[in-house]
Amino acid sequence: MTPLTALGAPPRPGGGEVFRDPAPGSYPVGVELVEREPQLEQLRTALQRSHDQGCVVAVAGEAGAGKSALVRVATTGQQWTRVARGLCDPLETPRPLGPVRDLLADLGAPVGADAGSPVPVAERLIEAVGTEPTTFVIEDAQWVDEASVEVLRFLARRVETLPLVVLLTYRDGEIGPDHALRPLLGDLARLEAGRTIVLQGLSIGAIRTVLDGTGIDAPSVLALTAGNPFFVTEIARHPTEALPASVRDAVLASTSAVDAADLEALQVIATAPDSLDDRLLPALEIDVPQLRRLEATGLLVRSRRGVGFRHELARRAVEDSIPAGVAASLHTRMLDALEELAADPAVLAHHAHAAGDHERTRRFADRAAAEAGQAGSHREAAAFLELALAHPGGDPGERAALLERLSFQQYMVSRLPDAVDSITEAARLWAEARDDDGVAAAHSRRALVEYYSARRAAAERHIGLALDHRDAPAYGAARSLEMLLAFRRNDAEATALGRVETRTLAVERADDELLVRSEILGTAGDVLMGDDPAARERLLTLVHDAAARLFDETASTGWSQLAAIDVEQRRFRDAESLLSHSLPFTVDRDIPICEQWQTGVRSRLQFERGHWEAGLEDARTVLDGGAPIASLWPHLVAALVTVRRGEPEGDDGSEHLAHAVALADLMDEPLARLAVMAALAERAWLLDVDDPRLADAGRLLDEVGGLPGVQWSTGRLAVWLQRLGGEHAPAALAAGTVAEPSALELAGRFDEAAARWTELGAPYEAALARIGSSDEQVAVAAVSDLETMGAWAAAERARGALRQRGVSRVPARRRATTVANPSGLTSRQLDVARLVALGLTNAELAQKLFISPRTADHHVSAVLTKLGLGTRREVVRRATELGLV
């Protein structure tokens, strides 16, 4: 334990010098190591091997299990790596990137202007590691913020190629299914370079060792403590006292000889969950003699962050001992001192809340929310705003403004029902205050949330109400949203008009983001309508500019719309490249609403390219709580893959299709309605059933088939209706209203259509087109192609069609176990397969994917097995056919 002998010591390291614990080569031996030798050896082995093999090790256990002690002993005095430490604090809402900032400070690396953005921060950490073996210690990750989790996930995916060990401690009993840490733990379970050490309670033998010489009965202690090391140790520290009933009683036994003034000082220190900065001590009237007396309790230690308790359980025990009515005054003292230091608003909000200071809680929580939002930590921003609103006071306009900001943050993190509730209350308060500008802002925000909830009619109604206030600041936002809705219903004229009006308004009001948003949506309209070949590149430039200016939602909206257009217009490679950049942006900047949309788009992309298992992975992700508007294609993918495969147990995709039909009705957008109708037609053909919903198919083609930007979806529906034949056969469509491959197929030019689909990278459509080929060998081979994709129901239906044509030598169905299945590749296997197709060796592949060559070899073997290929050369040769390039 470091003596607490001076207010200003030890100084925090700086100038690039990384803190190293004293006494290299020595390891403390004591009760903290009892029954922990195997775990200690695992950690030391990881540190020794860090130069050649990076890894992530999580140490889990209940509070007091000895996690921090184990990690401290493993990293103290060893000469294999330098050590940087980051702490997570039990604040009401965590500081965004708090532990990561600690790591950067320990490494002497500048935080940087973009320190609120996880990916640049993670890259800065990797740069700071360089080639020197390094250990990152993250303590108490049960209190971690989501931005730090994303940094750690970024590091974990690359750790095998770095001289880095990441040691993580957390209380496993506090990690529920929705906890911020859960995605990292999921990654850790799949990483070959990841492992978890779970610390159990001490055995009776270990407890006897700890109690040796005290005269305390070990079985009684085991029954009382369940072997919790911290609890056992506290009992051993007070052998002459009766067994305490709880950890709290055991800790407070250390304060029995402390006078009232010193106890109050100890309680003041206990109000600071993030340790007590040395600079605060004079303001809190805590002097050196008092610190020395408090050190004698054995409860305090000094760290680089200041004075704090040696264990969170000890701090909580002392904090819980503060008499009722006294805690608020102690937090007020702490708040006053921190305010003088201009401390982090998150910390100020924590103490203001505990002090019951409503005005300062609202003020500091609002400020913390603004900083979190700017840093791309929208979940934390929402939590801070909820804290502010939990405190009464402020005029109705102030509270309405807080609610409006909260609604936006809830929208960003896809908490759409909550966002509706917040903005509804904001509208009520603004109306009560007779604030027309505020009412307009509420309607504009409500319209946005309603649209992403797939309720277009409600969105249009609120846009209309917002546009009644021409001079309101929110008028521009409402006009740009009206423009988005026009674009989404393929209304070229309204989109172009909206572009002119919003551009003019943005210039008049000097609103840079509105101007950028207007140009992005207008240019997206140009791409969708297909009139300007250079529009796509212009749109990419505009979106990158928006991202650079931290117009997060605007930039991500632009990427989302372009990705959807690319897939709709069968620019699959462009879409894949785009999503590889835009999806990490949504994660980096904590925008789940756009992440869900883009994941849904990627689900469709994988589906269209014949990568059905990867498409289902994305579909399940979105359907597991995603925004309604993002769910249309995931429902269609889930339904169509099921029916194409002919899944057993009676699942015919009807439930997913019913959801898709309902969503399309609510969205009322041409592309959505055409896609759903085509899916209904395909299911009817595959199952050879009648579907009364198809009675409206011809009317739909008449209604929207001539709109700009719908040629691909119109063609898909028309082709399926032609396959159904009879009363469903489509009427003649005007030239130019159907995309080329579908037009060829409708004209009976099946071989040309198949060639075009193959060129585009759509193997399922290509195989179905070849079924119609006049060359029987080609048609029969197409049945085999469908089986290779796992489209067993489609293959069976195709056999029937060939027999009906009089083809005599239709092959019997093959056994599924004898057929390779490219559509069964997972997303990770697809990444590997694409790199193999480019000719990369295992070593090069490992470098690209940030994995070890051995892991790369395992992945390549699995890919070859699923593809039914014997060599990497065959993957290269058939890369285009398999949709890998």
C-alpha cells in the first residue's frame, strides 16, 4: 500500500513516460494470492508471450472475488510489458471514453481533437502501442461506457497481430443481456486469442490459510462469507471482534477507533466514486495529519487519480454508513469543490444529483449530454438528459427543450416509442408556454420519429403542422424531412422542388447542416432517378464532407439512402464497398437507428448475391429489436430464404411475409410495395398455391410501374407474375419501365437474361432464367445450380416446369449432404472467401483480418468445405461465379 504522506504525491506521469510499478521482478505474496496461483500463472504467461501473440483476458467474479488483486500482482514488477491502466467509475452515467482516456494518458499519447470518436481513438492507441509489448488493464468494466466498449472491440479484433494484452475485470453477476459490455464479451467468446478467467469463492482450506493464527473458526467464516476473499480478509483483520453479519460490518470495524471528524472526512472521500483529486483536499479541509490517521484504517490507498478506497466494497460500506440527511451536505461540499476546478460535467452531475441540487443537476447533466452527443455517445447523452429531467424545477420552456433534445437522442439510439413520449410531452409544455417555435420544433421532431417507426401518414401530418410556422427555426428541418419522404416515394418533381426551397432557406438562415442535407437528398434523388451518371460520386463527396463536419445523422442518412439505391439498382460491389465504410461509422458515432437501416440493406445485399446465411445473420440482427422502417427487407429475406430452401416443420415464410405486408402498407412507398408483392408472387410459385393478395398486383404495376427509379422492382414483380401465368400474367409494360435483365426474360430471351444476371452477380435469378432456356442441357444444369445454392424448393418447382415442357431427362433430387452450399457461408467466412479469391496467402489473409495465421487456416478450411472445393486455386477460378469479386 502506498503511504498517504503528501497532498501532491505521487504525480501523474507525463511527458510520454508510462507508469511502471516498483520493484521489477518481485511479486507480492499474501492472502490475495491464496488459491489463485493457476490464474496468476495464466496471466503471467499471457504477458510473457505478448511480443509474439496478443490476447484479451477477462477476469470475472463477484465483488470482492480478488479480480483487481490478481491483475495487480500479475502486472506489478514484471518486465515483459509496460502497463497502462484505465478505470471505470460507478457514476450515475459513465464518462464517455473515460477508461480509454486513462490509457492514453498513461501512454503519454495526446488525446486529440476527435477523442470522442471511438475508431480514431482506438487507432491512436494502436499507434501508441507500436512495437513495444504493452498491457492495457481495464478495471471494473461492469461500469464501462458504450464508446469505450467499441474501442475495446476494435482492439480485440486486431489483438492477435499486436504486441498487446488487454486485461479486463468485471463482475459477471451484473452483466445482463442488454449490458453495454455484452457485445465485447460476445466477441471474446469467439476470439481464438480471447479467454475468460472466472474467480470462485475460496475453499475451506484456503480460508484456513487466511485465518491462520487468528483463532477464528473457518467453517463458520465459510458459511457466513461463501468464500468471498474480501469478506474473509476483512474478518481476518479483526480477529478479536465477533463475526460481522455482512461485508459492511466487517469494513466498518476498521473505523471503530476513528473520531467523529476523521470519520466525516472518510465519508466525504467515500462520496467520490472516481477517487479524490489531490487538489480538492484543501477545499474539503482534509490535511496531511488527518490523511495519516485515515491511512491507519487500512481502507485507503493512493493512486495516480488521487486518494481512494482500496476496494469499491469498502467505499460502498463507508458511504452506506453516512447518516440519513447528512449525505446531501457531503455531496454539496464535494460539488462546490469540484465546480471550482471546472471538473467533468458528468462528475458534477453525479454529485449534484446526490446532493439533491435540482438546478445544478439539470445544468450539469444537460452540459454532459451535449458533450456526450458531440462525442458520438448518444446512449450516454440520453441518460444524462433523463437525469436532468428527473429533477423538478425550471420553467416549462426549459423542460420542453430538454425533452426535445432527449427525443432526438432516443431517436438516434432507436428508442422510438420513448422518443414519441418525450416529444409529445415537449409539445404539451411548449403549447402551455404559448411558444409557437417550440411547438413547430416538436411537430418536426415527431414527424421524424413517426417516419422511422414506419408510420408515413402520421409523419406527413406532423410535417404539415410544423410547416404552418414559416418563421420557426424548425421550419427548415420539416422541409428537409418532407423532401426525404418525397424522395422515398420516387416523386422526382417534389424532390427537386424541395431541393430548391431548402437550399434557399439554408442560405437565408446561414444553416450549414440544412444546406448539406438538402444537397445530399437532392443528389440522392438524382442517383435514384438515374438521369446523371456523375451523381453518385458527387453524393459520396457530399456525405464524406458531412461526416467530417460532424453532421452525424445527416451523413449517415446519406450513406443509408445510397446503399439502398445501390442494392436496388444491382450495383452490388459498390454497395458492399460503401457499407464496409458506412456501417463502422454508425457504430463509431453510436447511431443505432442508422446502423439498423444499413444492416437491413446489407441483409438484402447478401440475399441478392446468393449469400443467404450471411443475409439471415443480418436479418436476425435487425429483427431483434430494430427500427420498424429497417425491418422490411429483413422480413422478406427471412421469408424468402425459408421458402426457397423448403424448410421443414411447415415454416413457409408466411409470418415474416405478413409482417412485411403490414410494413409496406404503413410505409406506402413504391419500392416497398413492389418488393412485397414480388415476394408474395414468388412464394405462390414456389409452393404452387393461390394468394388472394396477388389480385392487386396488376393494379400496383399500373399505379407505380412508370415512376422513375422503380425499374428493377417493377421487373422483378412482372417476371414472377409471368411465371405464375394465367390470370396473373402481367399486361404489356411500356419500354424503359423494366430493367434490362427482366425485360429480356419477359421477352423470352432467357439465355441473354441469365447472362446479364450472372454478370451482375445474382446467381438465383440467373439460374431461374436458365430454366427457360431452349437448350435442354442448360435448363437441366440450372436445376443443379439451384440445389447447390440450397434452393431445394425452387429446384423441385423447376423440375416440374421442365417436365411440363416435355424434357424427358430431368435429374432426380440430390441428397443435401452431398451438395456444397455457397449460400451457407457466414459473414466471417465470406470475408475469408473474398480474400482467398483475391489470391492472398494465409499470412496475408491473417494480416488483413487481424488474426493469427493458424486462425486463418481454420477459416480457409471451413470455406473450402462449404464451397465443396478442394483448393484455393478453384476459389480464385470460380470467384465471379460464387459472387466473391
